[in-house]
Amino acid sequence: MKKVAVVILLCLPMVWAFAQGKKVNMLTELRQLESFHDLPKYLSDTKLMQRSSYDTTGNNDDGFSGAYSFIRRNADSSLVIFEAEGNGVINRIWTPTPTNDTLDFYFEGKQSPAFSIQFSDLFSGKVYPFVAPLTGNELGGYFSYVPIPFKKGCKIVFRGKKLQFYQIQYRTYPSAYAISNFKPELNDAEKAALESVKQKWEDTDKLISAITPIHRDTVLNAGTSVTLADLAQGGRIVGLKFYPAEAFTGLNKQIDLKITWDDERQPAIYMPIADFFGYAFGRESMQSLLLGTKDNISYCFFPMPFAKQAKIELIYRTPDKAGKVEPIRVKADIYYATEQYDPQKEGKFYAHWGRDPRAALGKPHVFLAGKGKGHYVGTILQAQGLEPGMTLFFEGDDSTQIDGEMRLHGTGSEDYFNGGWYALLDRWDRKMSLPLHGSLDYSLPYARTGGYRLFISDKMPFNSEILHTIEHGPEQNNKAVDYTSVALYYADKAITEEQIAPTSELTKVYIPDTMMVYPQLIKYSIAGEVKISGNVMVSATGGKLQIDLSDLPKGKYKLMADIEKSPDGAEIVLWQRQKQVSKPISFYNSQRQKLQNEYLADITLDDFKNAVTLHFKRDEAKKEIQFSRLMLIRQDTR
């Protein structure tokens, strides 16, 4: 018995030392948000989890009714929306539907809240430390990355009567860890760390400012490849820059980036360079913290360690169609540091190119699936609907299974990218970049969109396997869609099966032949007196309404519309510039009547004609037109 006691006493200092060495507090978590150098480091003894309002029946009520937006309802009608046992840290809170109701945060099973805050003030910037850049709202979504550490359990109670959409993401830690509960009153060190995050996020170029790059200036000819770097000594790539970025624009995406570590059989990166840097449908788009394109320079600041060798190549594939192909001049700066790769503590960087030209119905699109040890750090997605019209494929939820366990389940595709409410003005309606997330594009005429998200403090660790997917469609993956995705992760080797090689057939941007234009996102110009309310346009005095179609491809189109005739329906004539292109079109009927696919006119879009103008007939009684969408059907072949 005495021997056992002695062993226990001897072990106590070790346990104490372990706990002291594994601290989690506001300071350690804020430093994760600025320590990009540590991104390759493995995370141990922790899981990334999420509580969300997703419809657990598999349908699409992910917050609309509020039926799945709480764990349980208390006797006073307040809602428990989050509950976790043990130690952890909340590292992301998202919603598109904040309210002014109070959130109470309880730690360690106590009956009184540790702190309370108005739900909307998690994102408003009015309550310190919930301030930019870690909080904000854009693209229809409200987000907070302010870390909230907790020990021996956390419960969040919503004091309103109804909550809709939300996601609360958190990381778990063992009981032996020394956790300090969140306090909104930051000490001086924590305030300095928050300010440091802001400064580093504002200028990530400083990450590589002290390193002299390997510079390459080369001319690419079709059908050839160029080796930009062939490093024979271990270390890490800490920055990449390629310019001019406009060299990689266009619908064909013929230039590939190929990076290989340590003579591995499978390249770490092999895809169109445009896809890697977050271009969308042929144009520069993404300007994130660590990856994107700005000021005609494509950049990457993800640290990329390797053991012995690194080879970086550009490949210019020969286009399928015959004809003259111009050489392309490319400059590159490669920032190399000699700090050695530690395979016991960190992984190498990999980017998996997922190409799904026609996503299989009934199955989700796979961002990343594989076996091994590592952590997931980023997603880039281009999503092209194959059916003209509303982008309903973006109703699909993300889902993440790690080590055989469902860890995260989302509430919709734009929600995954911290956005909300696509196809609404000033919400998810165009491209917009923020440090950790953004929209790559949004176009109803093309039925396409895309987004990106970086996982920094919330990187997803996996010990044996990961399956990270996204649905296409509100239910049962039932919408036809073309997906191009890039999954960023760290591991000791590529965890996926053989990477598909880019081909001209796979990389060409799809352009639909039928375009849909919806009133809520139309660009208008008005001459005379015209009033617009939703899809109703009114003019009694012969006004003119010009609809901008400059975002659509050049060509000849048949212009159709879904319209509603009424007793006060107006008569209009369509013009392009000073040429009348339609006969008089009447929206009058003695009773309200909805008509679909009504022919309006044949029009041409080119460099000089990129709009259509509606001329109202002057009439005090018959002055209204209504249409729910315009359809442009391509008549010429490309």
C-alpha cells in the first residue's frame, strides 16, 4: 500500500506539470489567430465540434421555423442553445438572424451566468472584446471568432422566445488542461494580443518581408512546362507570389500549378493555378488573409514545410482547339526559409482539387475524403448550376465526419462560408472578400456562385480519417450542379487517392445557353417618371426603364418573360439604343392572369448594345407591368 502511495505522490508533479504546460485561455487562443507560422502544427487531445440549427430529419428547415434551433426549452420559455461538458473553447459563432435578446453564458455548472450579452452585440462591434476584425457582418451573415474558453462545462441560454439559424463551433480539451474561463474584461496582455491580431490581419505581407525571394521570370509556351524551383535542402516555403495575375484569367484555365514534396509519388498541389488562388469562373476574385489575388499579384502565405526536396512547376497545357496560342510571360517570387520540418509535430501542406462537372444526384460533393493524420485548414468552391434559374443547389448543408464520428453539420452552403440569404440585395449577391471567408461570385443569370473559408483557430484535426462534404440542393442532393473545389489541409502525406490531372475538358468554364434575370438583382436606369416596387414597374407618363445586361455573354438571344397581366396593365415597346426591337406588348387583361415564357423580342448583346430599354405608352389608367423573371435563350452557336 505504501508503494502505491509513493507512486501516486511521484506522479502528481508530472500531472501538475502536464496541466501547467497545456494552458488554454484568452491569450493562447488569440495568439492562434495570428500565429500563421504554427498552422502546420498538429493538434492533439482535442476535437472540433459544432452545434447548429440544422434539420435533423434531413429536410430543409434549418432554422426557418426554429424547431431545431435549441436543445431544450426551459420552464420560463428561454432556450438552451448550446451545452458542452468538460473543457473547451468556443471559437466561432455565426447567424444570419441575430436578435436583440440576451444570451447568458454559464460555466462550470453554476446557476448564475458568467457573463451576458445581447445576441446582436456579439457582432455589432459595440461591446468589447467582440470587435472587428474578429466579429462583423457581411454577405448576409453575422460572425464572431472571439474565443470563449470554458472549463468544466458551458451552457448558453437564449432569453428570447424564438431563435432561427445559428452555428456554434467549439473545441474540446482534456480535463488535465489548465483552462481559464472567458472574462469580457481583458487584461493588458490580452488587449495587446487582440490589437496584434488586427495589425497582422491588415498586412500579411509582413510575414515574408524579411526574406529575399527566389525570383523567376519566364515565358510559358503552350505544350511546355517550366520548373520555377527545385530545392534540394529541407525547410519550408513561407510565401508564393505570381504575377501578372491577369495572365491566369480566361475561360479555359490552361496553366497548371504543380508542387511536389520530397519526391512523393502524388503531387501536393496539382490544379489550374486560377483555381488554387481562388479565381472564379475565369476572373480574379479572392482576397483572403493567406491566399488570393490583389493588385495583379496572386499570393499564398500558407507555410509549406518539407523534409528534403521541393519542386514547383508551371504547366501550360495545349488547348484542344487548333489555332495560334500566344506565349505567356509569368514572374514568380518564392519565399524559402531554412527552418527544418519536424514530422513529429507538423504536417506538410496539401491542396486537393475536387472536380465534379455533373455532381451525382443523391450524393454530396466531396471536399476531402481520406485516411491519415492531419488537420483541415481551408475550402474554395465554385458552384455552377446546370439548370437555369435560382441557385437552389446552394441550399445544401456541409457535413464533416472525423475519425468515424459526425463532428459538424451545417445549415446551408452560404452559411458554411459565414454568409446568408443568397439572391437578396446587399446580402449574398456578389463577390466580397474578408480575411477568413467570402463570396467568390454570385450571378442569377448564370445560376452560379462560390465561396471560400479559412480554418485558422478552428482548424479541424483528424487522427485517422476525414470525410468533408457538401450537399447540392435542399434535400437528397437533387439539384444538377457543376462543382470545382479546393480543399486545403496538412498531413504527413497526401491522404486522398490518386489526384486527377487537369485536362482542357475538365478546366473549361461552363457558360449556359439560357440566362435568367430576376427583378431583385437587376441594374436599372430610369428616364422620366417610373416607379419600381419589387417586380412591379409603373409609369403613367411614358417613362423609360433600361435594364443593364452587360454581365451576360455577347450573342443573339430570344428574350422571354414570366409576366402577370392585369386590368391596369400597360403597353410597352422594347428598344436597344435607338432601334425598336419589338412590337407593342400589352400587359392588359380584364382579370389578373399569370403567363409563363411569353415571347418579347429578339435582341443582340455586343460591345455597343448591352442593355434593353422598356418604353411605356403614356396612359393614366393602364400604367403597370409585372414580370417575375426574364429569360434570354441563346440563338447563335459559339
